[in-house]
Amino acid sequence: MIYRAYAADTNKLLSLPETGMGYQVIEATMPTLAKRRFVAYNAELLVDLDEDLSKNKGIIKRNYVAAINEARDFPGTTASITLVAKSLITESRIIASSKVSEKHRHKGSTGAKDNPQEAANGSDVFVRLSAYENDRRVDAINKRLIPGTYATTDGDYKDCVFYKDDPVDRYALPNDEEIKWAFFVRPTKVDKLRRGVVQPAFRHDGGGLEVLFDDGTSNGTYFEKREYGK
């Protein structure tokens, strides 16, 4: 089942960190008092993870706007929305050697969330990839990423484009929508980040580099939006 979030649900989702770049895996209490898991896309569309996710995300891929318009209002209680531990959705899979050599993917046993924070150097650029031009994790007014937002490195983004890799598989995204946008940020030296390698999930291999900004980035750090690959 696919649901449309109420404004209160969206606000709650935006107050919580992401599970990975562009999505959250959550649990919520339904009217029957049963708890169910969902994948939240752009803090506004929720897909039942305990049903056939592959069928539901196919509907979204065909027409995201239509999916929102046709979705039912989310019946779960806003207060009950909590994140599902990322460790519960990762999969045991060894990335193919061909992807490492031909697509310049990376091997690594830890994602960004499992690594310590470090200070940004004030010059490195990071890129948030998204299927949505109105990506809600990008604060276009204050020119920043909001807390709990994932991105990748500028170098890994360029590798993904140059080697004609599939960003959905490289960053192990649960949605099969085409990545259309790239949002560029240059954190200041006061900003903190955590680096890691995307772990396999949702039948995707991962192997891209990921960066988590637990506290978001400072005002004025988001400086450009481009079409993916341009």
C-alpha cells in the first residue's frame, strides 16, 4: 500500500535523520494498533515495506506525482513514527569485482553512521543526489542541508557519471526512480560529517561513498543545483 503523509507526518519525518540518501525506513502504529514498517520518500510518500516493496516502488517509478495524488492518507499516528535501525535492512552480499574495477566502487564494512565524526575542511564539495527537484532535505532558503542528511563526495559522484554507473544500485536506494538532480554543498570548517561506504540493501550492491551530516550544514553552504550528470 502507498500512502500520502499529512503535513504533521512530513514535519516529523524531517525532524528525524535519513536512513540513506533520499529515504527513511520507519515504523508506525496503525489504527489496529499493529506496528508496520514503511519506506518514506522525500518525507511525503510512504510505501509499505511489509508488503511487496518491488511492486509498490514500480508504481512510483512510473509516475511519482500520480502516486502522490492517488495515494491514501497515511493512517498511522504521527507520534508513533520512529526510525528502523539501518542494521536491520542491510544485506549480506559481496560486491562484484567487476563493479569495483569497472565502476570504481568501494569495498568497506561500515557505513557513515558507524564511523566517527570529523570536521569538514572548508574546501571539499559534497553532492546530494535526488529524484526530486524539491528535495525536502535541502533548505533552499537558508542554503543548507538540514540535520540528518546524507550525500556523497564530489569525486564519487563524478565516478558514477563518468563510468556510466547506476546510482540507484551504487547508493543502494529503495526506489527505482531516475536520479535527476544533483545538489552541491561546500561545508564550512565548523561543520561535522561522517564518512563511510554504502552497504548492500534492497537487492542493490552499494559500494558508493556516503557522507552523513548529523547536524546538517551551515547557512550558505548549498551553492548549486544541476541536472544529474551535467
